[in-house]
Amino acid sequence: MNLKSVHSKLKSHTPKILGSDKFSKFAVMVPLIQKEDGIHVLFEIRSLHLRRQPGEICFPGGRIDPQDIDEKSAAIRETIEELGISRENLSEVLPLDFMISPFGMMIYPFAAIIENPEMINPNPAEVGEVFTVPLTYFINHDPDIYHLHFKVEPEENFPFDLIVGGENYNWRTRSLDEYFYIYEEKAIWGLTAKILSHFIEIMKK
């Protein structure tokens, strides 16, 4: 290999997040509905028959499939499947900031308006029920934030002899902020609450 070939390889490389090819990728939709008293945010309660997170509150969304054109099309597909609506019922599908979870996930959130919400017919295999919350509630109520602390535990055969400090190495630890919104005894938390908080920050600008 020579400098010319090194330069050629670097020039043809498209930068991305290092290691992102190993991440699970999901697309999520923040659905907005116009009601008589203003704009509402729609949430799902996951079916109790689901293996993962049954009964938890979430937004429509799921894993990005190979047949999806892009993240936006995945969010639209999942929303249509879960809420039992047609593509014509979704308008103004716009992206929010994407997120990288410490648990090996990349989440691509979008927001959209649901036209004719009376047409919503949730898929019982995935959705136990849906409910809405006035947007003004979240604008006027900040989330409660709690902290999770991660502990570093190297495996038994970790080569401490190869690093300065050995077993006394000063590992950089981190914490994770968990967001909670409580509305009429319903707990909206985790990634759903974090995406919601980000959406509300944009609304307040």
C-alpha cells in the first residue's frame, strides 16, 4: 500500500458514527391531533401480550426494516400498522434529533399530524389502548429527572497488565438521566419521555 492508495480510500469513505453498523435502529413517531381544546399528543399503551415492555406507554414506532426506504418511511409504516390508519391520515412528517442509546440503539424520532383521528383503529396485537394529553400540559410541566449510575466491571481475564494503573485504573464512569412525566396517574418515562422532552424544547424556542 502506498500514500496514493491511502488517500484514495479515505477520499471514498463516507463518515458515520463509529460502530453504528452494530446498533439496532428504530424509528418513532410523535403523533399530534387537533381537538376542540387545542393540540394533543397521542400515546399508546403497549399490549399486555407483547414480550417486550408490555403495558408501558410509548409512541408508535419500531425497528427499521431492510425494505424501508429510510428512517422516515419506517416511522410512517409503524404508525400506520399500529394505529390502523392510512398514509393519507398523516401529514407534516418532520424529523426531530436522532438519539443514541447506551443500550446499543439508534432512535430516529419524527413528529406528524394525524388527520381525521376518528379513523384510528389500534392493532390489538401491539396496542392495548391509546390516549391523548394536551400539548399545553407538557409545555407547562417540566419532567422529573432521575439519575442511573453505571458501574464498570471488567471481565475476569481483562489484561490489566497492559494498561497504566492496572487494576487501579481510574475508569471514566457515566450516568443516565431518566425522564418522567406523570399525567392522571399515567407514567410516561424512558426514551418516550426523553423524545417528548426534546419535542417540547423545540416548541418552547
